[in-house]
Amino acid sequence: MKIKLWTIVRIATLLVSVVTLLMVLKKPAPVAEPQSASAIAANAQSFGQKMDQFSQAAQPSPPDYRGGNQSAAAPDQSSSQPKAEVHLNSQEVDAALAQATGAAGTGALAPDSNIGNGAPAIKDQQVSFEGDVVHGQFLAEIAGKDVWVTVSGHLASKDGYATFEPTEFKVGDLNVPVSLVNPALQKRLAEQHDRLKLPDYVGDVKVENGELVMQQK
């Protein structure tokens, strides 16, 4: 009886391992629709135009010294004005990422793109916003296999740097507990701290109502 029970356990364990492997290698449902080359070009241009307008509106104007010291002593009226904001949809952000990595013609990241030393090569990416959550999906080469990694979470800012708190993590079609992944993810983000620095004129960044919103400092 003990031998039969042990055999059943071994078979069940093997089946679970096979199913898990298949789920890891399975392509999950996409978080966003792929964009054509023309759509990437148009959305990337829209991204650039919005960011230029936001940069000009958010950065303080140079002081006006006409009239001598009187202008310098005049009270600052900017505090009574609403802060400048920029709203970007996921298509614009996705297109800007694609162009920044030299993949605007294919809708994918360059084959040798990576996020730092020791990071797996990223071959494709998708980004979407839903409510206050950002979804990112990446095709990475892990142990010689192409594996889709999907991560969702909340984007914020702290002390002039962007922060990310995951709420969901998937490898292939397999859900992985966030508690198991978050420590390694936060360590990785800490290693890439300089890349997360926001421009000096940006005070807040978040996802809200399905858009990426940046606000003037």
C-alpha cells in the first residue's frame, strides 16, 4: 500500500511539474493591442509634443530684471496658478518606448535590449493603463527559452524618483505570489535608481483614469 501511494504521489508531482512548465512557457493574453509602424510613429510624435509642452509650462520662467530690484522683490504669483500637468495614454507611452529602443519598425524591442547588467534580454514589450494600474508585459529570454513576464502595479514618486509597487506578477500564464517576487524586484529597482530619477520640474507621477499623469513640482 505504501509503495502504491508513493507511486501515485510521484506521478501526481510529475504531472504538476509538466503542467507548471507548460503554463510558464505559454503565451498569456496580451495586455495591449500591437501597434503598426505608422501608429507607433504618430503616437511617439504625440508623446514628444506633449512632453515638450509640459516641459515648457512646468519649468519656471527666467526672472524679469527690467525695472531694477523692484521686480526681484515682487511677490511670486505662481503659487496661485494651477500646476501644469501632462496626460499620456498607453499607446503614446508604448510607442515612445519602442522608438527609444530602436524598434519602431517592428513593434518590439531590439534583440540585445536589457534593463541592466545581468538582466535577461527583452525581445518584445507591451504597456497598458487600466484605472490607476499599469500593466507591463515583456518577452524575455530566460535559460535559453522565450518567456512572457507580466507585471501589474501602482506607479508613484518619492524624493524625485519614480517608484513601483506590484500588485500582480505572472510568468507565462502562471500566477506568482507578489510576496515572493517583490523583494527581488525592489532590489533590482534600487540598483537602477539613477534611471528612475524624474526631471527636476516633475513633482508627481501616477496612473489615473487609464492615463499616465505627470504634474509640475
